[in-house]
Amino acid sequence: MRKYIGKRLLQLIPIILGITLLSFTLMQTAAGDAVDALYDNASGGVSEEIKAEKRQELGLDQPFIIQYTSWLGGVITGNMGVSYISNKPVFETFISKLPATIFLTLTSIILTVLISIPFGILAAVRHNRFTDYLIRFLSFIGNSLPGFFVSLLLIYFLALRLKLFPVMGTGGLKSIVLPTLTLAIAMSSKYTRQVRTTVLDELNKPYVLGARARGVREPVVLYASVLKSSMLTIITLLALSIGSLLGGTAIIESIFMWDGVGKLAVDSIMMRDYPMIQAYVIWMALIYVLVNLITDLLYHYLDPRIRLEQEL
């Protein structure tokens, strides 16, 4: 297992380097000059001499390869430069936004699991009955509605009409409810159908029919065998969601003014704050790479067939 983990970690190095090079190249070739954007955002109307001094100060007058190696060296040591807009260190600013996004991710994942797994199993067990049709219908509706529309409905009914929760902000536990519900409704609607399909497929396999024929109680068959066999699919779905959520759900965070990395990314893109955008790209890459690694390790642990294939 240690050998496998070490091998996978070594494979991540060229991937991470490739992503940093690609993101840096894209930022360099993006339309518009960062210094022009900086002074346009501030007050505008500064001389070309001042802009040239600023480019020299930021190292933007250096050749591409020098800028990249200097920036990469800074990233490795935790120095990702200074924000063009706020003049604050990028790394510290980014880290300060992470707790809000991690909190939103955890609450959304927990609520999604609490909804999608029980309802997915229930729909599979009640296959082609009223309960199954009802769950599938609700899943279809939830899956069809865009996230921003669901958020507007929740704001209107729960915040403005019933005044149960604040409309926006990150203060207090009540403020997490509406963005969590918005994300969980969308994910649960999709995952409930996936869980139902996976469980239904397992229920029709010979080992389940054999267990039932031997008189094994239905709850034991369902939770000890079927659910365990369905875990690989469920883990894959959750891993994809965690990666997406930790990257910050930009639209939802912006609607609810949730002060996480998603809102920070949107603000940075609008202000052409390139150092902050690069930090966001690296963060997204790291999250997806690490989540995939953890998922593979869980596969390795849960499924002996995968473990055997990797050892051959």
C-alpha cells in the first residue's frame, strides 16, 4: 500500500507542473494588460512612466521563462505574490477564504448524503411503485431547476416572506442554511437517481437472490451486502462533488455573498487580478488531484479485485 501511495504521489508532480505552466501561460496571454487594469480599477489617468515602474516592480517586464520560474519558486515556498487590487499577499488572502468554503462543502455533502442514499435505496426497494415514481419525479424536478433559480426561490420564500434565514452573508449558523439547501437540492436530485440505479442493479444479482433464498433477512441483505457493493459508485459521486464544492461554487457563493474562494474567484476575474486567479487555478488543480488520489485509495481498500489488478 505504501509503495502504491508513493507511486501515485510521484505521478502527481508532472501533472501539477503542467497545470501551473498552462495556467501561467493563459494568464500571460489573456486579453488586456494587468497594470492597465490595475490603474483603471484604481483611479485611471496615470502616466506611462508610472505604469512602466509598476511593471518593473511586479516583474512583468521580464522574459516569460524568468517570470514563470520566479512565480513557481514563490508558489513552492508559499509566496504567491501580491494582489494587484488589494495589495495584500495572495496566499494569506486565499487561506482566509477557505474556512467559509470548507464549511459550506461539509454541510452540503452531509445533507446530500442524508437525502440521496436513503431515498435512492427506498426508490430501488419500491421499484415501479408509487414511492419510486414520486422520488423519481421529485429528482427530475430538482435536477431540472438551475441552481441560481433554486436559490432565488429559497431567498423569496424562506428569507423574504417567512424571514426564517438571512438573505446573504457569512455571519451565524442561520446564514449557511440557504446556500447549503441550494447545493444539496441539486446534488441530491442527481445522486438519488444514481443510487437508485446502482442499488437496483445489485438487487438483481445472483448473490442477493441466493441470500434471500437462504432466508437472510431483507435489512441484512440490503445494508450488509447491497449497500457495501454500491459504495464504489457512491464514493465516486461524492468525490466529484467534494472537488467541485471545495473549488468554490462561484455562482452560489456570489448570490448569497458567501465569503469563500468561489466568490473570491469571481471578483478576481472581474477585476483581472491575475495573481489571485492563478492561485485559484492551482487550488482547483490540487483539490481535484488529491480527491482523485483519495478515491483511488478507497477503491484499493474496498475492492479486492482492484487491489489484485494493481499488484499484478
